[in-house]
Amino acid sequence: MESPEQRREALSDLSREAHACVRCALAKTRTTVVFGSGDPDAELMFIGEAPGKREDEAGTPFIGAAGKLLDKLLGEIGMQRSDVFVANVLKCRPPDNRDPRPSEIEECSSYLHSQISLIAPRLICTLGNFSTKLLRADPTGITELHGSPEVVLLGGHSVRLYPVFHPAAALYKPSAVEVMRADFARIPALLKLPLPDPQEEELKAPSPAVEVKLIEEPGGQIGMF
Ligand code: URA
């Protein structure tokens, strides 16, 4: 087991590696790599889709309009950005904010999996479809899954996944903001729930790319890949 200092150092090394990344063509069009930001020891992680224009310029995730909504919803549950770690599925902006391509997600996903394994959060809020589908290794969409927590095994740790709508999708839709608000309201209680010991569970990787297994979640999703 690594010490907190070793994990922080490994996260800094990973960030340096990502900043030099040329695994996909987005390296040619990005301004900067948006690795992620926040508390490296956070119990709560948010994972979005990909940097937008503002984030690409600044190197920080969720600083545009969607980020402002994220901050507002966090504030309403008594938390702020510095309490959490925020990252994206893709670390580089797709041109014109087009959807991430499967090949880009595949090339980039090891950074996200390493981040999760080093930060070892208790709760991961996947924001929208891309991060939800990637971390669940399943194509079920966010409309069906939002607000349903489930425990999975990621990077050797039990973690509770909690899909919520992407704030950008809620920006111009007040009804979606209310759904997000209700989903966010459960976050403090979810952070307090115990997590099963992965050593006591039978491990099984559902796909070669992602080590994830649903374990069990009373009142939420129950299933197994
Ligand atoms: N949308 C995302 O998914 N991520 C960001 O960092 C900004 C907007």
C-alpha cells in the first residue's frame, strides 16, 4: 500500500505524462492538456466528458458555464471544488466540441483509470453518458441510470458509482437542473455509506479494457457483467 505522499507523487508523474501525450490526433489540435484538478485525496470524484474551449485554454476542467452549474450544485450540498477531484474521460478537447470518438476514449482511458486508482475515491459521480458508459463498461444511458448508485470494483478498490446528468445538458433546461439538484442532494449520505472489502469479493473483469464488477447496492442497481 502506497503512502499518501507516494500516491500524490504518482499522480503528478501521471499528469506530466499526460501533458506530453501524443497517443491520438487530439494532441495536434489541443491548446493544453486538461488532466484534472482538485484534492488528490478526495473522497468524491466527478468525471465529465472532455474539455471545452475555455478548459482547453486554461488547462482546468469545468470552468465554463457547465462548471458554474457544477459549483452551484456542489455549494448547495455544502461542498466546494477544492473538496473534490474533477476530471474528464478525454484529457484533450475534441475540435468544435464534437463527441469523443471510441478510439480516443480507448487511447485516453488508462489516464482516467490510473487517476481513479491513485485517488481511490469512495464515490464517483459520472457526469453524463460518456463517463457513465466507460466506467460501467455498459451502453446503458444516463437517462435510465441517473440517481442510481452501484458499487463496482475499479483499480482494485471498491467504489460507489453515482451517475448524474451532465451539467451542460441541464444548462438550458430548468427541469433537468431540478433532477440534478435532487440527485446531488443524496451525495452527502452516499459518502457515508460503507463499501465492501474487495478482498472478500470474487473479482471478475467484464471486458479486457476495464476492470469493473458490480457487487451489490441495496436500493440501487444490482447486477453483474
Ligand atoms: N464539459 C466537460 O465534460 N468537461 C469539461 O471540463 C467542461 C465541459
